Amino acid sequence: MNKHATEPALMSLTAVARAIAEKKFSSREVTQSCLNRIAEWQPRLNAFMAIEAESALAAADAADADLAKGKNRGPLHGVPLAHKDMYYDAGKVVTCGSKIRKDFVPNTTSTALQRLKDAGTIRSGSLQMVEFAYGPTGHNPHYGAVHNPWNTDHITGGSSSGSGSAVAARLTFAALGSDTGGSIRMPAHFCGVTGLKTTVGRVSRAGAMPLSQSLDTVGPLAQTVEDCALLTGLMAGFDPEDLTTSTKPVPDYVAATKGSMKGVKIGVPTAFYVDDLDAEVGRVLDETLATLKKEGAEIVKVELPNQAQLTAACQLVLATEAATFHKRWLIERPGDYGAQVLMRLQNGLAIPAVSYLEAMRWRGPALAAYLAAVTGTDAVLAPVAPMPAPSIAESDVGNSTNAEAVIQRITKFTRPINYLGLPSLSIPTGFTKSGLPVGMQLVGRAFDEATLIRIGAAFQRATDYHAKVPTLT
Amino acid sequence: MTKPGPKEVSAITATAGVPVDAEAAARIANSIGPAFDGFAAVAGTLPFDLEPASYLLVQTAEVST
């Protein structure tokens, strides 16, 4: 018998939403299936910050009652989801992965979350994250490290650590993450799920914990590109509560998943993103290019401007803006931060205003130079990180003198894209010999998530890496 | 662009109202040094009229592939 028939938690978001709408499964059956997996996996993964079984089942029953009366709340009616614990949900504790906000209860709900609620989702709990979303590994000194379901000795990546781990283990059908320096793409890559970093200004950040106002982006992690397309379409668009959001119309992202790869031109960088690669990441990159070509894409080499300069500029902007948000707590409660986050926030205090503003002023010319270099291509393909998931032990660097160097290597391929503010879709593209997932990122033009979705969905029709499920050993 | 050493870090953080001790200043200087090094070729070269908002103009420009 098809396992999905007895364990709906294994279905994709798109499939389970359809199954509930067609009354093949009730919302209670689906929610209970997720809760069963959460009970089984949580002791090994530490992916959830809070598990809200009772209220989730009550909400599921209400959704079922509505459907029985012919009232369908939206395209995600009765689907249980959990999100990174930094999206304000009025009346619920939102810890932001921190000790400082362990009892923080907002009185507003974030726009992104509200739009998903309006589409019919219900809440199963909240997901772990790196303290204040400021770290790429998944370590958290206050709530413990989150574990990778493919090998629990390894990191999930961060800062959306719980989102990557929980989606991979099928504890939630999808989860919101946030990406300021790679925090959606990294866990997607390390945990073998799909993640979409949206263009700066595409999805509202109102009610989402800030880290860097110039770089923060909201986006989903899910099993499939189609799931990410569905969620992004529901969340995207202008928000009067966040005037940095664009008024550009939101395309039909789900329709974009139906396109083929024929006629698509994909650029592959000649340097930087192909340097210093772990051998197995290099192998997966070659295999991915071969698949894209077989499916009809044309592969061309692109010579990008100096990407290391973008990384440096990103660090100047991120460190300064993060330190500014946190200044009051740095004065009043420095002892309540974990050692690594405190050190990194202090870094930002030492960056002169002129250096910060120079990095901000260069953003326009840097983006123009990048776009000129990729003219004629639809997307650029690159690894998300030079390596598969490191072990928890080897990446537990705290505030040691080499901590920033370790962080820089992990985020080497993601930060330039944050500085440019471009969309980037991370898709599972293979596994190492030891069974750790490897993902690749497709980087597109500003507000052209649809092209990335088209390419990513076509890739997933040709492969099954995204459909593989880790087993509890 | 000159990167701040521990002494400069101590002065800047104190001016910012969040002073750090000598050990932290040394650690900060070590951590942020590569960002200054990496941006050195750009720093001090930008044209006079360049506004940070030029980013939005480039981002929202319609481009064809």
C-alpha cells in the first residue's frame, strides 16, 4: 500500500491541501499524523521550540466542521504548519531563539503568517532557530543544537534550523524561514529540502523579527518547488505595514511550475562558486548540470564580478544593522546573549558609519555589474555551500578567535546574493556517499522568482532527491 | 581603507556607548578585519553623486534576458 495512504504527514503540502479539500483525509487525521511524527522525532532532532498538540487538534476539528458545512477557508484549509519562532503571532510566545525574548508575547501577527492563516492553515507549534537568527550552523546555547535528520551528529544549517530539520523529517509540510545571509538556503541544502529566498521587497517583513533591514527576506522551506510556489504566491505582494514591499504584481507562481526547461539558458560561474569545493559537492554540481542539459536547458559559462567584495560589503551592512537593532540590549543585558551572537553583535559596533554607508552606496553599481555579467541567461546555478553538513562538534566554535572564519566559509556562496537582494531557490540535487544531502541554488533577477520556480519544478519532475525521506535509526 | 585595530575598536565601541574590554576588542578587530580587507578596493572610489537609493533604481529596472 502507498505509505501516503496511511501516513498523510509524508505528503507534499500541495497534495495534502488537495486531499483535505477533497475530503480524502480530515484535517484531524492529517494533524494527528504530523503530531505522531513529531512525538517520534523531536527527542532526536530538537526541531520544535513549542509543540501545541491540543490546540492544533481543536483547530483541525474546527476546520473539519467548517468544511462539512461547505465553508472552505482557502487553498490551505486545515493544513497544520509550524514556522521559525520569529514570526509574531498575537498572544503566542515568540522567543526568537533567545533568552532575552523567552517570554515575549507580541500583540500583532506578522503579515506573512496572517496571509497563510487567511489561506486556512492551522498552527501545530513553533520551530527552533539560531539565537536572533544570527548564525549559519543551527547551534543555540539556550535551547540546544538542532539535529540533521539525515545524520543526527550533523548540523542542520541556520539560522532556520528547525525549519530545515522539521520539513526534512516530515514533521511539518512546510515552514517559514528567513534569509539575511543564507538562512533559508543553508538549511535547505544541508537537510535536503527546497527553500526559496525571495527578492528584497517581495514578501512583507512586518511582524517578523528584524536582523538587518537592508538584507532580511521572508520565504518558505518545503518538500517541493511547487509547495514553495504556492506559499510564496499567498504571502507575496505590497503590504501597507511594510512600505519596503514592492507594488509590482505577483505572478502566478504555481502556473510557473508547469513550464519546461526547453529554451532556458543557465549560467555557471567560472570562478568563486566553483572554487574550494568539497569533492562530493563538485560531483553533484556536475551531475546537476548534466540533468539540466538533458532536460533541455542550455548551459553557458558566466564571468561574474568579484564576489568576495560582495561578501565583504554584506558583512559590513549586516553587522552594523544587527548591532543597531540590538544596541539597547547590548547595554542592558549583554550577559543574556550566547557568546557567539554577543561577539558578532559587538563586531558591528566597531564599523564606522562611513564604511557602512559606502557599502550601502555601492549596492546599486554592484547589482548593475552583476546583471550585466549574466545578460542573456535566465538564472545562474551555484552550490549553496562548499561542503555538505559539517558535524555538530566540528562547527561548535562559539566565540573562539576562528569563529568568524568558520562562519565566513559556510556562508561564502550565499552572502553575495543577499547583498544584491536577488531571489535564490535552493533545491535538493544529490547525496554524498555517506548519505548527507547536497543542494544547489538557482539565482535569478530581482522579482523573477517565477523563472527559478519554472526551472526548479522541471528539475524535480526529472529527479527524486526532493522526495527522499530520512529514517529514524 | 584602514581596518580598525584593537585600540581603534576600543575607542569606537566606547563612543557608541557600548565599551568592550581589551580581550573583546582584540577579538572584534580579528573578526571584522577580513570585511575591511575585502572591501578595500571599493572603499574611497565611489563617485560623488552616488546615492544608496540607486540600488532601488537598478533593482526595479525592467530587463530582458
